[in-house]
Amino acid sequence: MTIDDRDARAPGEPRLMTAAPGPRQTSRDLERYTALFAARTKVMRSSAMRDLMALTERRDIISLAGGLPDTSSFPAESFAAIMGTVAVESTARSLQYGPTEGLSVLKRCIAEVMEEEGTTIDPDDVLVTTGGQQVIDLVCKTLIDPGDVIIAEAPTYPGAVPTFCSYQAEVIQISLDEDGMRIDELEQTLERLDREGRRPKFIYTVPTFQNPAGTTMSLARRHRLVEVVRERELLLLEDNPYGLLRYEGDSLPTLYSLEGGDFVIYLGTFSKILSPGVRLGWSVGPRPVLEKMNIGKQASDLCSSSLTQLFVAAYFESGRWQDYVGSLKEIYRRRRDVMLDSLAECLGAECSWTHPQGGLFIWVTLPDYIDTTDLLALALDEHVAFVPGRAAFLDGRGASSMRLNFSGVGEADIREGVRRIGEVVREQVQLYGTLTGTHPTVDVPAEPAPAEPDAALADVLHLPALERRRRADAREG
């Protein structure tokens, strides 16, 4: 049928609607649907990263916002060869439904990944999920009733915040410092909850190269946290997407390996060590909990993609996955160093930031009179994006902080993006000085301070002058 044929009709014959009308939204439309929405929708929160993800499609925006790995480094010829292998050897299987808990061939790959980090598991104890995010959702679906308590770090992974809110949990956040979650504050909080007759359903932590802060929980605190959950018989959700992305320092054991799996639910993902596009994560934990999570997953998506599971299995069969992770580590280490140097050059002495030993993020704290939610709007005018700090809290904190990602763009864009952020920060500092009659520090000192940084603050907040000196010393050494 041609366009002309489609419109041909007898005189007086009504025109057939061949396309859906454009969207219309009126106050009446909203009222019509409001009564139908579940109560939980009132507390749902949008993900800051999802809201900013569309910016990655705009070539004029330098996005330091999303936790994007560098998928451009994956060899195209390898991708084609692996897909060819799947097509030749497993066409029917890859296009078919699979077991909810995942294919056995992929579970063996997951056991290999966890062994690389010193954590031995039985592949039969693995639940394969559609990305690591689904693990968080399934844990909440399995454990949380409205009003139940979750304990998380402050700041916490911004992607977990909407999930916690959707299940109407009360989230209590525990402060971080350079050694990760403060276990003393955690224990005080647990004692207070005991007095109130309340018991948290689980503790959520990203102990290694934390998202968004970039800090790593010390070995002493890991041991104490494991002791606390065993003593109190509390569940602990260990989110560990970045453990293999270490650029300096010694590896630390996972909480799961220290505790043994009676009270720790482990979350892993291929998103950061292979590709987020495969949408594959996994969980290992207490069998009764995983069985309930498995039932919850059946109701969500029946099973994760057989095609991508077989793709990952074929990739592991080639024996090159450790080499690929090694290449990623080298790329990300350089980009981290470029971002740290750029922050030292472009932000004033009133600003501070973390020095991550691995992972994908740096947490920047600006003067407390700057709100990074407002600053983001100004930054977008300069075609650069970041995640405002409020997205990592549930109580309004984090207003003067931001999360910067260094893995998703090249070194030149990192330098330019930080320079643009520095410009809008400088403008806000100058405006504050004009309005208050004060003279806050705007520029980085011309010469670094002579004092050496305290060794105990290895991955803590670094002032720009000290950071530049640390870099110079490293180069001379």
C-alpha cells in the first residue's frame, strides 16, 4: 500500500487513525491515574545516574557522572569471534529460556572470578542475575516490609537509594572516613535500635573502592564488621563490583570470605570487568535467602539472558579475561591520576577529594556554601556533568559534595571537564565573596606547602598542594 492508497477513501468515509496521537498531559490526566498508583510510588525516587545517562548520548557533553567502564577497549575482533562461536555451537540454546538461577557454565566462570579475589565458592551456590542492580532489588524484595530498617554507609551507592525507597525502608546511614564505614558508629546505632525494639533487616556496604567515595574499608574494620554481624546474627549485603580494579596497594579479603557465607550476601557483576551491556551479575549467600531471591527473580524476569550468559562463558573459555582486566586497570589508573592532577590544578584550597586506590570514582567536597545540585545546572551550561552529592544520601546531606567518574572518558576530556567544573566553582566562590564581603580562596597556591602528607592518610582527603607534592615525589622516586 502506498501513502496515497492509504489515504484513499470514499466521500464522507471517516479517516482511519494510522498512528498514535502525541502524548498529552493535563492536570485532569494526572488526577485520573493518581488514585490508581500504589502507595509505594509516593516514596519512589529517580536514580540520579539514570537521569543523567541521556547525557552520554550527547557529544557536546563531557559526562563525569555515570559509572561507565571503557567498553571501547574491548577488541571488536574478539567480540565478533566470540559471538561467532556462540552462533555456531549454541544457537538454539542461546535463544532459549534458561534456568532462573543461571546456566552452570556461567556459574563456573563466576567461581573463577571470585577465586581471583581469594574467595572460594561452590558454583552451585550462585544465583545469576540481570546485573548487580537486580541483586539489591531482590534482597529488598525478599527481606523488606514497609518501615523496616536498612543500614547503609553515608554516602552510599546512589543506585541503591531508589531501590531502598521503592520498598519503603527506613535507611539509617553510618558515616565513612578514610578506613570505610565507622564500625564504632555502627555499633552505637545498633545499640540504640535495640533499645527501641527495632532490628535492621540488613547492613549494606560497598567495602572496596566505595561508590561514591572511593574509600576502602580497612582490614581491621572488616574483621570487626564480620564479628558484629555474627554476634548479632545480622545479614550483611556486600556490594563488590570493583574489587579486581585495584591500581595500588595490597588486596584485602572480601567480607564473604572472612565471614564464611552464613550472614553475608555477596553481590558481584560483570559490568565493570567485562561489559555492562551483558547485564549479568550474581549473588552468593545463605541458601535459604538465595532460594527466596530465586523465587523473587522468577516473578521479575523468569531468567537472565541465555545469549549473554553463553557469550561470557565463551569469552572465559578463550582464557583472556584476566589480560583484559589488566588492560582496564592500566587505562583507569592513568585516568585516575589525570583527574587527581586536574583537580589539584583547577580547584581551590577550600576543596578536598578522596584518593582512591582503585575503582571508578573520586568524591569531591566543595566549600559548604556551594550546593552541587545547583552547581550541576551551571556545569551543564558549560557542557560538563557530574553526580551531585545529595544523590548518595537519604537525609539531605551531601549538598556540597559531588561524585566524579574517571573511567568513562579519555584523558583529554577529563582535563577539560575538570577545568570547566573549576570555572563554575570559581564563579560561585567569587559570588559568595561579593555577597558576604569575605574573600574566600579562589586560586590554588602557586607553590606547594612544604609539609609532607601523613602516611596514615594514604587514601583520605588530599588538599591540592599536598596532592601535587605527592605526585612530584612519586615521579622523582
